[in-house]
Amino acid sequence: MPRLVVLVASTTLCAAFVAGCSSGDQPRDELMVTDNPVAATPAVSPAAGATPPGTVLPLSAQVTAVATDQSTRTLAVAAGTDLRLYDLDALDKAPRSLTLPGTADSLTTAGDGALLVTVPGKVVRVALPGGTLAESPVDGSPAAAADYQGDTLVAVRDRKQVTVLGDGQVRRVITGSLLSADQVFSTGQDAVVLDRLRNAVFQLNVTQGTVGEGLRAGQGSTNGVTDRWGRVLVTDTRGGALLAFSINPLLMRQRYPVPGSPYGIAYDTKRDLAWVTLTETNEVVAYQVGGEEPVERHRFPTVAQPNSVTVDPATGRVVVASANGGGIQVVQP
């Protein structure tokens, strides 16, 4: 039986916290799934089953994030305060190991051959491949960062805000409508923030410093990436789906069922593949996402608890990292 894909071409449900979206007497927030929201988390993986294909680099530490940088041919792996930098073209060589000023929450590659690392109270820019660290203080607990028109956008989860850094200094703070700021995305011209508690994505007006319209993002969305079509692709972990949002205007374009508790996501710009990890089944699956609906192209068993994934568009290799000490798996489709 063919899988169902839902194409949505409706207008935004409502701007953040607009009471007029309800026809009843009591104001109602249409973006909220529940009055007592709890952020979705990855499903706990079962015991290891099939032998993962490819090469597994041993690493007993719990990996929190991975990223690849094409320009410097670097694979970055964060585990606690340890940041390991591997040569993508010689993964059998010992990595360069750096000590971060705190436990890494996320890794994001920047356009200048650098790596953005969020740790409590700071964003660290790591110059690749050498590994020089430059720290920028940020009030609160930064959850993710992204380059945006020469500045850096920082989602600060506990302060429900997006901080804008320029030249390492805080330029402005964007607040309003958010219960949690968990990831931030830039397509060059536009920016979006993901709020895991409200299960919603919101447009950002970085120049004006405001949070704009929002849209429901499934039942419990967790992670996202941008694609070459200018969309934001989001894993709905609790709802079991892959979502695709256009930004200007903000519309949900696709909702595609993905059983297995989708969590980690990475995007191959060259092959137009979204790689999604399924922590409930210890798998990673690749969907071609440029058409009217996603099309599955690859599926592999993975290391246990595959919370993190990244891809090297130059070769097509996908890297999956275990969050419970199962190592780093490298697969060539």
C-alpha cells in the first residue's frame, strides 16, 4: 500500500499567541499541542541487531553532535567537552582532539570553513582544520547556531530567544511568542526558529528583531536542516513524519510518514537526499526530497542509539554517531 504524503498549501494558522484563531469564548493557541508541553526526545534504541554496514570507528563516549565541512574536508564529532576533528579523506588516522569550554549541545558548519559549537553560556567558533577556538559569551544556554548574512544567530533555549552575534559580540536579542528556542535556520535571505515546546516553526525578522508568524510542526518536532530549494526539513519525532516548510511565505509543503521515531537529520545538497535516523529501529534512511513527495532511496542498519547524522556531499558518504558509546559508523551508499 503506498505511503501517504500530505501536501499543505494553506495560510499560516495564526501568528504567535493570537487568540482570535479560536471561535470559542476562551482564547486558544492553535500552535500548542497540549497545555502542558514537553519537548519530544529520541526513542530509546533496542539492543543491537544486524551488523551495521560500512566502517565503525570505535568511540566509547556518548556523541552529542556531528558535522562535516567540505571546504576543509573535516569531520567534527562532539562528545561532552571533547571535540574530535577527523580528516574526511583519511578517517583511519587519529583525529585531532580539542577540549571545549563546556559540553557541546550542537555543531554547525559556517560558510567560512569554521565550525559553530554551542556550549553553556557561549558560542565557540572553531577554525578548521587547525582547531583554533574563539569564544563569544551568550547569556543562557545556547542550543544551536547558524550564520546569517555575516552575523550568527543563536537559539537560546532557556531564555526563549534568539541572540544575534556580530564580530563575536551581541548585537540584539529577538524575543516574543516562543516557549523554547531550540534550533535556528538560515536560507541566506530568510531565517526560522524551531520551538520544540510549542511544536512550531516561526519566521524571524532579524533586522527588526521580531518573531513573526508561526506554523504547527507536527506532534513533537526535534531537528531540522535547510535544503537547496530554500525549505526547512524537520523531523517530527513524536508524530513519525518528515515535514517540509517553505519560508517566504511560511507554509507546510509536505508531511511524509516516517515510522521508527525519526530524530537526527542531515542533507546531501549534491544528491538532494535527506538522511534521517530512526532511533526506535537503529536505522538510517535517505529520502530524495526534490519532487512532489519524498522517495526512499537508501536504508541501512546503524550503530545503537543513532541520534546524530551528517553527510559528505563530495562523496555521498553518510556518518552516523551513537549516543550510547556504540561508535561512529561511516557508510558509502
